[in-house]
Amino acid sequence: MGNWGIAETATPKEKLKSKMADFLNGLNSVGEIGYKAYCAIFDFSMDLLDKMYDLGQTESITKEQNEELKLMLGIILESHKKGYSSLTPPIIKKVKELLK
């Protein structure tokens, strides 16, 4: 893997989380999102990725649920980049409902 900081022998779950962390760190590094937004998105997305990965290992979610989760994560990232952090709480609520 081309990323530094993640071992070739890391689990697929850890590799996925590393890619997300690299992406968020990049957004913060170039000023697309502030540090406060970075911390909030990082904590939420790492927990979400854990839950999504674990859910995928134990039970299947529908293709529609998977697409909706990916879309919501994208909306969260874009809303924070544009300074619309007030959109995040309702989206997080919907994600939590989907993961129940």
C-alpha cells in the first residue's frame, strides 16, 4: 500500500480507516475544513466505519442502505467543507437509524 503509517499486514478494516483518516487530514491540512470540524468528522467517521464494517461482516445491508450511507457521509464532508455544520446532526441521526 502506498500510504505511510499503515502496515501492509493491517486488517482491511484498519486500511479503510487509514484511507479515511488520510483524506480528512488532507482536508484539514489545506484549510478546506477547520480543526474543530476535522475532529468532529474524524470521530464520527471512524465510529461509522467501524459499525459499517462490522455490520457488513455479520449481516448484509441492502444495496440501497449502503448507497444511502455513502451519500450521507459525503454530504457530511461537503457540508463541513462549506461551513454548513448545522446539517450534520440530522444526517448523523439518520445514519444511526440505518445502522440499528
